[in-house]
Amino acid sequence: MILVINNGNGSFTIHYHPEKLGKSEEELGKMGLLIDTIPEPEIIEGKEAVLRFDGNKLYYDYVDIQPSNEEKIQQLRSELENTIIELTTLIAPQGGNA
């Protein structure tokens, strides 16, 4: 048994051994939500699962994973290389007579 307590402001506490609180199951139920297991998140590429509690159930929000600085630099480098290639193609002599 797992006890999930809503702390307000979007925060919550998960108590994995509520039986050690010395309260009856009825008393624990008044404190929060009693569940058997925490749901497993879906694996979604490019997303991070964030566990949420609305007072009645646990669920996941999926938020975009922000790229690291190294990934941002690599992306910018790649874009710059592609731009240089495009510009070189535009200004390079096309051959033939002018």
C-alpha cells in the first residue's frame, strides 16, 4: 500500500510504508489517496514524464526535453555548414560564358 498526500501548490508526498504511521486504513484514506502501485510512464521520444497528482489520481504530464548546450552547439554548427554550402552554390561560377 502506498499513500499519496496532496501538499498543495502542485506538490505531493509519496509514503511507501504508511502502515508505519500507526493509523488505520480509514484514517490514512482521509489523509490522502491509497494506491497499490504507482503508474508506469509511457516512453515518448523527446519527452520527459513528470508525475503529477490532482488529489484524486496520479498521472503523467509529458514535457519536451530541452537539448543540452552541446546539442545546441552541434545543431547550430550543422545549420551553419548547410548555409555555407547553399551560399557557395549561389555565388560560385555557374560555368559557361557571361
